[in-house]
Amino acid sequence: MTDKIYKHSLTPGLVIILTKFGEAVCLKGENKVHVQQDLRLSNSEFGNYQKLRYFGLIAHYKNYLGLREQGYWLLTRNGAKFLKNKLPMHRTVSTLNNEVVARDIAQVFISDVWEEYRLHQEKFQSLWLGELTEAVAEPQLQLSL
């Protein structure tokens, strides 16, 4: 059996899932989101949310002992910056056995991927600029840079 390389694109659908993560972090007041309990994802979204980790936008949540808590994820600093249209991400990544093996040179901002971002930009900036930055910056959450 040969291993297969899969190519994943940063799509509007993935961006919408990411916005749901951001909103959940703000509503809970902590950067610890249980996908089934805290997010209202469609079946399709639930089947695809984990792809956000390939782009470094979310990560598995680890407690203060460094152990994963099943079902919990966190929004990374890069995820928060991408949500605020302050950081570009690679347009595509390639994975082998759930590990990223290549990244596209081309990068995109959230506003390039999701046309509706421009309609909601002011809301996102005011909602996430303060609350999300503080929630993501907590040192004990082991966020990727």
C-alpha cells in the first residue's frame, strides 16, 4: 500500500468554520473550544474543521500538564491574526499521513478567501481586536506561533 499526498485549499467554507471558532472563544471568554458542545457545525463543517490545523489556525488544546483534552481545540495566535486580516496564510498545503509536507508559495488574507469578510470586517475588528487577543495571549495555553 502506498501513502497518498493530499492537497488542501483554504476555502471560504474553512474560513467560515474559523469565524465560528473565534466567536466561540469570545463568547466563552477562554481559548478552549469543544467542537461538539460549543460550535454549531453542519455535518460538512464537522467533517472538515480539523483541516484548519494544517494551516496553523487551530491546534489541539493541552492542559497545564501538557496533556490533550479530548474534543477541545484552541485558536492559535496566527488564527487570530488571520481572522483580523492582519496575517496571510498559504493558499494550499499538502499532507501525508496527517502531517503537512508542503506549502504553496502563494499566500492569501481572509478577505481574499471570503468575499463576505468585507461586509463584516468592522464587526470582526471590534469584537476580536481586544477580547480575542487577550484570550489567545494567555501563556499557559501553549499556542503555536
